[in-house]
Amino acid sequence: MEELIFELADTHLFFNDLEECDQVHVEDVASDDNGQDLSNYNFMADGFNGPSGGAASGTTTGVQGGVEWMRKLAFAQRLSIDVCFVSFGLPGLLNPMKRELLLRLQSEIENVTDSWLSTALKSLLLIQSRGKCMNVLVTTTQLVPALAKVLLYGLGDVFPIENIYSATKIGKESCFERIVSRFGKKVTYVVIGDGRDEEFAAKQHNMPFWRISSHGDLVSLHQALELDFL
């Protein structure tokens, strides 16, 4: 599964170029996108090659963090989002052999983990079905592989791309601050996780924390949601 994740990230999400950029959220570079039509844009020749600025021979990519470099970064991100989340989705990105491999892997993982993913998905779908509720993902995985993971694990419908945050660079507490500044303080937040980082961050922001330590915790979470305790 890890091989598939990084293959998808490298092939369609420019991870080779963006590996050291450590974006927190897709909006981080959206303001640098001038809206140029990319249908005939040559990404192989624009010289953008991630933060190292390793431009191809005869091309210029601009200084890392400079206007030109940030614009090309924004173009790469817009194309990858469109390809993976808008125009094609996962079925259009994997050849038949890879799709078959993914289905087999998903089935094997479900068997080995006693249906961990599908059990969690029940709660995520229930949360999403409520009119005023949504799922937000905060992960220590870098943003680009995180997007690939979400796609490959079939979570794209419950975690919209704009609701995915990477804590790799700034930590989970700072991610929570960004989320609060986006949605405001008048809404109710419930943090669901298995680590000390998110538990501490939840405590700092006075958010209730639902710990997931075992399969039974996932089942209890779904029951609490069904009974409107959460």
C-alpha cells in the first residue's frame, strides 16, 4: 500500500518536486495562482523542480519562495488537484492491474484489521450526513502523500481536500489554531484520535477528545453518534 501511495503521489501529485515544501493546506499557495489556462502548459519544461530549484537545462525557475517559483508551485498543485479530485478521480489514475492490486490490498487490510477502516467509515459517513457537521483531517503525514492516502483508502468523499491539514511542519496544535480561525469559536469541535499530540492540542483548545485505542472504541464512537450523544 505504501508503494501505491508514493507512486500515486510521485506520478500525479508532483511529490518529487514538492517533497520538501511541507505545505500545511492546499490554500497555502492558491493565492499565487493567476488562473492561467494549463491545458497546454508544459510542466516538463517550466523548470520547476521543488524547493531545490533543480531546473532543467536552459530553463529558469526563480528563487525558492520567489514570485515565479511560487506561481509554478501553485500551477503544479492546481493540476494535481484537478486530475486527482475533480476530473478523473482514482479510477482514472490507476491502470487495470493497479486497480486490481488496490482492491486486493483493501480486502486484505480489512481482514487483518478486523474491518477497521469500514468501521471507522461508518462514523465518518454518519457525521457527514448531518447537515451542519463535517470531517476535518489533521495528519502528521506530509500533505501530498496524505492526499494520496485519502484517495487510495477511499476516504475522498468524507474528507474534502480543503478539509485536510498536514501537521508535519507546524504541529497539530498550530493546525488546530488554523482550523479554529477558519470555522470560528462558536462551533463545537470534537477531536477523535489515538495519539498524545492531538490529545494535548485538544486540551489546549478546550475541545473534547475521543480516544481510539482499540476496535471497540470505534464501535462505541459509532453508537454514540447514532444515539446523538455526540
